[in-house]
Amino acid sequence: MTFSPALEARFEKFLAKYPADRKRSALIPMLIYAQDEVGSITDELIQELARRTGTTPMQVTEVVGFYSMLQRKPMGKYHVQICTNISCLLRGGDELWEQACKKTGLGHKQVAADGSFSLEEVECMGACSWAPAMQVNYDFYHGVTPKQLDVLLDSLAAGKKPEEIAEVKKVSC
């Protein structure tokens, strides 16, 4: 499998951090960056990363199955994740989820026909103090209302970059 020179360099950096018998420790970041470049975790990608980390394809598959941020099918250009765990639920996460489903016409882990959006209900984003929380790709938002969600989705659909959308509280990590 062929990756961009930048991703190959990143893989080498990850693998160089660990002794030969601990290369598997680089697996999760390698999966995340490879998913970003390839679009999803494919069987070919699993085989390649198993080879590079000295693990079996089954071990890689188990990791992919455990972590919800790893996807076996391509998600939308804007992958919207909304937390509905208890803190977010108590502060409107369920209304936010329902509004997202209504606005996009999508359900859990569904992708729009044009590939623009995908939607995922997630259990926890570790942001209980800022509930309700959501994430679009790697951009995190907190204290989001259904109205703010509409503005965010409309703005993204119109081609605005997340940092250009002042109506929603974006958190930099």
C-alpha cells in the first residue's frame, strides 16, 4: 500500500519512538492518520499496519473495532459527532441529536448521498463541564444549542471554515 511522503515520514517517526518489541504502541496514531489520508480503515490498510507494527491483522481489527473514532467505511466531508451521554443529555444533547438528524436527514453513522455530511451519536467526549458537546472532524464545540447547530451545518455546507463561524463556541485543543 502506498502512502504520501508526509504520512510515511510520520509513520517512521512513530515507529522510531518504540523498541522493536513495542512497535504495536504506534498502531493507534498510525490508524488515525492513515484513516485521514485513505478515508477509512480498509482491509488493505489493516494488513499493511499489521506488517509495520509486528502485529496480526486480527489484532489490528480488534483495535479498530474498539475505538469509535476509527471507521471501516468512509464518512462525510464533515463528520458530525454529538455526545448524548448523561451530562450532555441533561443539558440538551438529545435535542441536539434530534435536530442534527432532522437537519441532515441522517441517522447514526449514516452518510449523505453527496458525501458532504455524516452523523454519529457518541457516548462521551470528555467535556461534561461544557455540555452539550459535539465535534465536526477535529473541531470541538461546546454549549451548542439546536439553533447554533443549524448555523454551523448551514455554514459548513456553504463552504465556510470552522474558524469563520462565530456563532458557535469552538474549542481549540
